[in-house]
Amino acid sequence: MSINEHLWEFPHPMTLKVMGRADAPLQQAVVEILREHLGDTFDPEKDIALTPSSKGTYVSVNARIVMEHRDQVSAIYAALNASPHVKVVF
């Protein structure tokens, strides 16, 4: 992922939308990745919302997070995209 850092102001609050199959451990994978990169600033109890697709085949995990720097953005997107449970990240 290419980051145009001059377009971002850090810290940068944002909502990640991660989609995957509903029968996969998507939420657990997303939580593990975000905890690894965000530490205690990420609380899955209050920062995660799930939305199933209309047919229930897929689910989106919406995570409210705060990015602190460009390298963190790149690392989180790379880890999410490398997960076999993740189909797409917005």
C-alpha cells in the first residue's frame, strides 16, 4: 500500500472495514492483528462492530482505530491483507 504521508495528519482516527466469510474466524484475526500493532490503545469491546451481509455469507468487521504514523498504517494493512480470513480491507 502506498501512503502519501503529506495527505495524512497523525495521529489519524479512522474506521477500518475488513470483510471476509462469515464462517471464518475473521473477527479474531482482526483483533489479534490490531492488538499487535496498536497495543492497549485498541479495545475490541468498544472499538469493533460486526455487520453481516444480506445473505449472511460474509461479514464486515468495522474497527475504530487511531493510526500514529505512516509505518503503522502500512504494517496494519499488510498484516490484514496477508490473513487468509480477510477478503478485502477498506
